[in-house]
Amino acid sequence: MTKDSTSIHNSKPKSEMDESSTNNKDSYLSASNSLDPDSHQKKLEKTHLLKEGSSGKNSPYSFSPASSPHIHLRKLPGLTIVLKIGTSSVCDPATHVPLLSTLYSTVQMIHILRQQGHNVVLVSSGAVGTGLRRLKFHKKPTELAKVQAVAAVGQGRLMALWDNMFSFLDQPIAQVLLSRNDLSRPAQHVNAYNTFMELLSMGVIPIVNENDTVSLGGIRFGDNDTLSAITAGMIHADYLFLLTDVDCLYTDNPRNNPDAKRVLCVEDINALTGTVDATSAGSSLGTGGMATKLVAAELAMAAGVCTIITHSSKPQKVIDIISHFSKPENKGASADIPEEILCTRFLPSNNRLGDHKWWIKHGMRSSGTIFVDYGALIAISVQKKSLFAAGIVDVEGVFSFNQSVTISISTSLIPKDILRPNPPEYIEIGNGLVNYSSTEISRIKGLKSGMFESILGYCDSEDVIHRGSLVLNQIDDNFVKPL
């Protein structure tokens, strides 16, 4: 271990949020007594989301990227590596001039990885910075439409830069522009996965960026750190490298605090709370900072991807880091990290979320919120049950059947003897795919499923969110004592 460094380890057992989808095939409670057992099946078939060969009527498995009949999980030879390079590494923040030496070093590093038999996806920021240079603008506009227009100009120039450099090494590349909606919708998610797999199998380097021109402000990835993590999770990458302007994660900003300590290995990202100051902002051109990298690491860890934060000015380190941690003796959290390959390593979860649940939690966008009572909290978190309408107290937002929602509880409904001092007003419990729309749930909240037909005229499902489509968070012990 490097001097003046620390590692963040698991301090308690993983919660239900890490339960593998292989254990999610519990059937509906009393589903066989449904008042209309065929109606939910028909609704699923109409949306073309029902998994072929699933458990039949009332099956909750509406979509699963790894087991859908339209997708076959493919294991490519070698490692699959996603590299994310930020705007400050692509363009000079002041002059917007492309940093050609860094870019070409990155190209050489990727070429070596390809020669070693690995598959590489490059997530590249820099469209706005490149566009500012092309348009001779001195600073980034503040209006969304103008930023999107600048990005549209810059994206072509950015791809031309990459293509020119890769062409010297006879390496084909492909442009892949994604929006949040592309990966939150099942059909597009499957198509994106298949496209990535085909490109990689052809030996092509996909170069990914957010489709800024058409992305809406409220449903954007927001930064390419998040986009790279979602891409890595979708294609089952082995590594995600977040190349930035620091060698590793620190407990404080090392530029301002000489006593800041390095964080070299993280097993439990929740343990970073109160240990690491991640408030540093991104560059003037970019949208990310260290906080967004921690969010990206959390997404990737849940998908079983090892995430590395390291400096972008020395791309060769990527090759050396992979070589170092590929050795059996260096795979654990206690492995030494030589100074020359200084980095922060976020270890993949031992109990990664299955594809279906990971897609619900991270691939989809929450369309609303369901508020539950304490009995429902115990039922879904301790007793491992589905969420029923009887435990729902309120609904917020407008959403339809089979959309993802956030599940929350008001701390006023939690017994005071298990609450910590000064808890927040609401605690997010998790996310799930709903079997009813917000309008329907508003009418049946607090009721038993036997009353659904008299209220709605039908009973498509006895539960509002089935256990197989429910993803729970680890509730912060700073707010609530262990349930």
C-alpha cells in the first residue's frame, strides 16, 4: 500500500439491493387466485415486453437484456474495456485547442490494447469545446439550444480528430451517439447492445458520446461519467477507466489541502460518506467533477465492473494497471499499488445486480414516486415480499404501466425508537417497475387486492410492484437503525 493512503472496505453485510436476479424467481403471492389471470399477460404482450419462456400468466419478467429472446449475451475473447476521457483532456479549457499529444497517446494505448486481444470502447467528451474553437467562441453559451448547436458543430470535428489519428494505425472507428431514452427503452437497449457487440467483434473501436443535439435537459445523462458507466454495465465490461486530471481519489482536494490522503481501493462506496470530499467541480467546458465519477463508479460496481480513476496525461498507465491487477496476487483489496501506476480502484460488487434489476435501477429513468407505510417497508425489505397497494399511502407524478418509479417513505411513519437524530423528511427505499399506472394506483392505494375489480373493473395483478422487478437501496444507518 502506498504511503499516506487508505482503502475503503465493507463495514457490514450487503443489503437486499445486491441480491442477484437468479434468486428473483419467486412467484406472485396468491397470484393463482387472481380475479382476471389473463389480463396482465395480455397487457404485457401488447407492449412486446414479455420474456419468452417465462413463468406464464402474470409473469413479472417484462424485460431482461441478458435473457430476452431478442438478445444473446456474448462473451468476446479478451477483456472488454471502457475508457472515458473528459473534456479537459481533449481540449485546452482556455483556448479550446485540441490537446493532440494526449489524444495521440490515448490512440497509441488503445492500439496496444487491441494488439493484446482486448476489446475497447472509448467514451469521448469534447464536442462543445471543439465546437467553440471551430466557431471562434470564447466561452461556453448558457442557453441550452446554443450549447446543443455548438455541440453539433463540434461533434463532427471531434470525430474527425479521432479518425485521423486512428487511421495512421489502420484502426477503424465508429461513432455511437446515445441519449438517455435510447437505453431506458427495452427495444433500443437491446439494439444498442447488439450494435456494440457487432462492432467489437469486427475489431472496430466504438467512440461514444451523448447525443447532445436531441437530448432533453431533464432526461440527459448529464455527464459522460454516467454515460460511460451505463455503457460499461450494458456490455458487461471488465474494466471502466475514468481518465481525469488527478492520479486518484483523495480525502480532500490535494491542490488546497496538503494533508489530503489518497484513497486507493474502495469496496463499499457508501463507506466514503464523511471520508471523501467530492465537491470539486468539473472544468469550465465539461459537466462532471469527482462527485459524478463516484456516481459512475457506484453504477459500474453494481454491474460487476471494476472501475479505475487515474490521470489522463499518462494513458500508458492503463496498460500497466491492467497488467498489474491481472496477476492473481493483486486481485484483492489489499494489493499493493506501485507509485508509477497510482490510481483508485473500485472493486465490483460480489453480489452484482442482475441485468433486469440493474436496468430498472440505472438504465431507466424514474417517472414518479410511490410513498409507502412502515408495514410495506418491512414487508419488502425484511420479509422479501412484493409491494402491494395496501401499503401505499400516496403517489407523485404521472406514469403508465411498466415504467420505473422511486419508492419512498416519510420518516414520520417510522417508529421513533429506530430513527436516528435529525433524519431527512423522506428516505428513498428503492425503485421498481409498476404493474399499474399512477391514476390506477391513486384509486387502489391502501386497499387489498380483492377490492381492485370493484374499484377498477379489473385486477391485472395482485401486486403493484413484483419482487422480481423491485430493487432496494441500502438504507443509511445514519438515518435508521438496522431493520
